[in-house]
Amino acid sequence: MGCCYSSETEATEQDRSERKPLIPHPNPDSKPPNGTERSPPGLSSTRTDEQALLTSILNKTAMSIIDVSAADSQGMEQHEYMDKARQYSTKLAVLSSTLCQKKPAPLPSLTSQPHQVLASDLVPYSDVQQVSKIAAYAYSAISQIKLT
Amino acid sequence: MEATLEQHLDDTMKNPAIVGVLCTDAQGHNLGCRGSLSDEHGGVVSVLAKQAASLTKDLTDSPTVCLESDSGNVLVRTHGTITVAVHKIVS
């Protein structure tokens, strides 16, 4: 069998770079001066992270928000208003005439002799009754299908 | 469990004028079919029956939808939760 690994061989430069940790160990040399004085570092750092995150979200929202109530609205004069109304109505008239030209696709024709089809005999009532009975029997047959 | 329904469909087909029969549930799922009517007609049949039922305010009155053509008629009727379609040729 072959050898997958042997510690006897010398570590090459390539090996050292392969084995170098990706995330360097934070502060391996520092030691806490007094265990009781220091607050748990993990908890306070998460708190500040959260605060920072919330603040950033708040800033982003404040920058992208558009406040319509604060906008200054300038009144329009009467002649301007009439002018605009006339412009809009003419534009609408032009658009509505162009839009109306789109017609829906016509339905396919089912018969070339509609008079014959319409004048032919009605569906016999006995057939309707027969189907009604078939449906009733089918329903009772299906209601017999039960989960046990 | 479905033997009764299957037998009923076979008995229906014994009628010489009937060339197809189909049973679906309210969603158009095929519960049983014979002859000229098959799986692919389930959806259309159930929707036709449902739309026809919405035309009347009387909930007890179940309408029979008749599709007439030169070769025969397809009659569709709902009973309870199932819809039945029968293809009958003109005799």
C-alpha cells in the first residue's frame, strides 16, 4: 500500500504555506490583567455591532426616504390649469383612438350552417335525466371509497 | 374500493348510444373514464360545470351542460363533489 503521509519527510516551503491558518489567531500573547475586572468581551462586542448595524439601517432609511408632506406646493394659476387640462384631453383623445384599433382574436367558427344547427332537435329530456341518474350513481359509488 | 365506480362506468358504456363517459372531482382530477372521454378532458369538464352552476343563484339546482355537435352530444352534470360527462351519439 502507498503512503499518504509521513512526518519523517521535511516540510517544504509549499507545505508551510498550505498549513498556514487562514484566520490568524487574535491576540495570542495578551493575557487579562484581572479576570473579574473585564466584562465578557464577546457580549459587549456583539452589542456594539448591533448598535452599529441599527444605526446604519437608520441612516440608510433616512437618506432614501421621500417626505411628501414637507414638499412645498406652488399653486397653479387659472389659465395655466386650463391650458394643462386642454393638453391632457387632446393627448388622451389621440391615445384612445390608437388603442381602440387592437381587436381581440375572433373565435373559431364551429359550423358553416348555423341555421341547421339551431333548427335541429333539442337534446332529448330523457338523455338529461339519464345523465342525471348516471351522475347520482357515480357519486354514491365514489362515497363508498373510504380510508380505513 | 373503486370497484363500484368502475362497474358503474362499464354498465354505462353498455348503452349502445353512449360512446364515452368521464368522472372528475371538483378540481378536474380524473376519477374514471371510458371510451371517447379521457384524462385530458377532465379540466374542461369540471370548469364548464362550475361556471354553469354560477349562473343560477339556486344552489339546489344543478344544471346539465349540453355540448351539441353533428356527431353527438356531450352532457355534463355535477352531483355533490363529482362531475360526470357523458358523450352520447345521435341515434
